[in-house]
Amino acid sequence: MERLADRGYAVLPAAVPQGTLDAALRHIHLDIVRRGLPADWISKWIWDAHWFPHLRWDEEIVGLVEPLPPELRDGELCDPQIVLQPPDEGEPAPLTSHVDQEPPWADGRRYARIVGVALTRSYDANGGLHVWPLDDGDGPQPVDLDAGDVVVMHPDLPHTSGLNREGAIRYAAYFRFLTPA
């Protein structure tokens, strides 16, 4: 976790077992089979960057953090975020970073950490995560993740996703933990 302190992020390879990933993806896909995926839902979810909000507290989604070390799960878990990134249209634009903002109900408490779980492979060409490391002034750097890898980010780490130039949907789940009250 030394990289987390220095760079603002660290990658834990193969931290989530394949069976746990499969359970989450199966849960999402079965929801599509049962409820459909209307265009008005998709358009709202794309712009909100929160897909399947009705599934976020389900056991299969929250279970993605259970294999992680206890120190990464310490604090109050905020609403999990399911992210799907379908293929994008248009020309690439310069990446613009953001830093996550704590919810108003946090009452001044800050995030302790952000934990991202790659449900599918994530890399530059499919719109994967880019970060602006805290320890240098360089521009954005892609963070390559295999399915099951976990990225742990400092709450002040600027980050964003790129454009998905491939034919498959990229899946991830993000978990934010508030400092204890």
C-alpha cells in the first residue's frame, strides 16, 4: 500500500475471486433478462455514471468487497456504484479529471478511500480508468486492470474514464468508504 500513500492509488492484482465476479455479472445480466433495458434508463444511467441503482445494495454487488482485507473495508460504506461503459461514438477529446465529492448526508466526514473492482478487463482502449498521480505533475496515466483486480484510490486523486473504442462493454463497481463518525 506504499504506492497508495505516494501516488494516490494502488492496484491489488486478482483480489476478487472469479466466482464472486461471475455472481455479480450474472446478477446484472439476469436483471436485464427479467426487466429489460429501456433506452430512457440507459440514457439516464450513462450520464449519471450509476448503472442499475436498484441492484447496488444486493448481496452479489456488495459481496465484491468481502474478499478484501479488513483495513480496506473500514469506515461507512456509501452507495455502491455499478459502472458499465458501452462503446463510445465521436472523436476523442482531452481527458478531464474529477475528484469525488462526499454526499451531503456525510455531515462533513471525508472519504477514507475509494475501492474499484474491475468486473471485466479495463485498459485505455476500452475506456478504462485514468489517474493523475499525486506524486508528480505528469498528465493522466491509464490504469490497466484485469477482471478481479482492485484499484484503491486516495479520495483526493483526480481520475476519469476514457472513451471505449472497442466492441464490448466494460464493467466495474466502485465502493466509497467514509471515515468513521
